Amino acid sequence: MAGGKLSSWRDRDGDWIESGLHSFFGGYDHVHKLLEDVGISHHVLWQPHTLTWAFPPGFSNRWDSTDPVFEEFHFVDLPAPLNGVGAVLKGKYVFNTVEKLLFAKGTLPVLLGDHEYAERQDDISYSTWHRARGMSEHMLRAFFAPMSLALNFTSIDQISAEAMLRVMAYFASSKNASRAGFLDGPPSERFVKPIVEHIGARGQQVHLSAGAAELIFEGDRVAGVKTLDGREYRAEATILAVPVHNAARLLPAEMLRDPLVHGVGKLTSSPIINAHLWFDRPVSRFTNLIFAPGTILPVHADLGQASAGYEWPGKSFIEVCVAPADDLIKQDDETVIGRVLDDLHKLYPLASRENLVKAKLVRIPRSVYRASPGAERLRPGARTPVRNLFLAGCYTNHRFPASLEGAVRSARVAVDLALEQVGVRT
């Protein structure tokens, strides 16, 4: 299926299902350049520059409320990173003044863009780093815990500090880097299909249902790829753009011992479940990304109200990143949906079984690479020991987290190297 982790398709009722909840951030420079080149930038619906946190009742003893508490961090009209710091400082409910000041002090090296400092933190978890910097436990659990799960489907106690710090550095890199947008419809129609058509209009071909079975080696070079159905594709240069576990399967065992790519065989992947819930009425008042600590839906969005292209007008169609999914991935659909709905109901009282039209899950047992401590240095570059074979994918080391932007960045590097290999100047 074209699109990979950005796939979408219709179910039997004609409603849209996706492999994951995807948002387009302002700092996705390579993605936006691609959108401009293809002529589809208008498909991104920009939301207000606000990050919203939703706290279920009883999450904290900081407030006396039996209702959910919502905190909207509105970015202020200042250059980065001051606009983000200002957003946190202006928060009304969740953090006290001391916590805000400790946050500003603790994250100072990252906010100043010290990338080497971030890279030196790969051996420890984010929670260890956070505590060592003197920031509060409440902020760790309330603010950064859902961010970690949204980023890599991995908890703050298991994710590399470097991976988290890279995200923070990205958010602080430019004024609109953290502003989120959604496509005005499903990605297969608004993103993937136009790109395939753009390629075809330039005389190139995209072959679907052509999963790679093995690489064809001839001497010291790769001559092409054999597909699962027996077809062979020959090429002067080959780019292996598959998930890391598939790359480990396709690369020869002796190659995986080479320092250039040895990390491919050592990186693991995070499981993820994407839940889709259709309601017969609006149940949420938000159209932006929502982060929800203390729940199994750390990040979610009401695409029914945010994007008319999902064809659920005037009602809520909520997509939920269910994480961590290590144990939930083994549970049956009814159990998982029940837990998702229970947590949604804590945040939105109208999100009840009585108002639920239907719910469906998409399970990906091995999604993005797991950014556990030590994993960042295992991420390979685009080059391999074979001169005409290159790697692409969000797991490769392009100084960016596993994401849509990371995938496009890695593709750009691999394509440039492949063109150089065959003597084409870019």
C-alpha cells in the first residue's frame, strides 16, 4: 500500500481508517518543501498555535475538581524559544511559579541549541535527566509523560533523554515550529495520491503491492530487488526504504556486522494501536492536538470537527494514539476499545457508549524504532558497505525524531547519494 505509515483506507461502511494519527508541524521544513513542489500545501489546515493538555479528574491534588481540567498553552508573539517559554509561563492551572522557573532553567542548554549537549544524554532515560536538572516530578508526569508517548510510544522512564531533547530543540528552533496542522482529508487522498500522480506525470512509475523479498547481489554491488511475488527490478542504485526490522531481514548477516549499519540489527520497534471512534454528536470543543497524561490516550484529535474531508460533519470522529501498547497489543478489540472509551469519557462526558456509533482499531506490532537509552547512536546513516545501496527511513540518523519529517529528510539524503553514485548532479 502506498504511503507506508501514512496509509489510509475506507472500511466497509465507507468511513476512513488510518495507520496512525498524523499532524504536520510548522518546523517540518522538508515536508513543506515537498508539499510545495507537488502543489498540495493548501491541504494542510493550520490550527491555532496552542498546545492543549487534558487532565482527567483526580489526576492531581493541585486542584479540587471532579471535572477534567484543560490547560491551553498559547504561544506568545516572540521569537523562538521565548514564545514557547512564554506559553508555559502563562499557563493558568497546572504549574506553579517555582516549577515554571525550574523548567526554564533546566531546559536552558536545549533552548540555546546545544546539540552536542543533547547527544551526550543518550545513555540515560529522560526521567533521569529531568530529575538531575532539578525540574519537578509533577511537571515530569503532567507535561512530559504524554509527550514521550506521543513521540515514540515509549514512557519517560524508557526513552533516551537525547531523543526527547532533540524534540525540545526542534520546538525551540523557530517561531512556528510547534504549530500543528492536519490534512483536509485522509492522507491517501490528500498526500500520497498526489505525490504518486506527480511522479507519474514526469514519466516515472510507482509499482504497488511489490513488497521486497530479497536484494539481488552481483559481485560487490546490488543489482536490484526481488519482490514477494517473484518479480525482479534492476537498478544502478537501490534505496532500501523499509521499517528497521525489515531492513534487518533484507541485509545480509555479514553486512550487519559492519560499523556503518550494525545498528540496524540492534534497534527494536515500538508497538502502537491507533483507535478510531465515531460519535453521533460533537463530544469535544477542541480541534487541535490534545495531550492527556494519566490516560492510555496520550495524544488524540477530533478530526471530524477539524477536517471536513473525513466526512463526519458536525460530529466527533476522534483518532487516538493508544500508548504504551506493549501489553494492550495482546488484548482483544473489545477490551482495548473499552479502556479507550473509559478514558475518553473521563475527559469528555459526552463521549459515552450511548453516543458512540462505532469504534475500530489498527494495530502495528512493530512501528517506529524504539528510542531507548543508547538507541540514538545506533541509528545508521544512509550509506552502507555496498557502494550503490542506501538506506532511508525515519530510523536513520538525520538528527530528527522518527516522524514524517524524519522520513522525508532521510529520503532526501538517500536520493542525493544515489544520484551522485550514478553520476547525476542535483
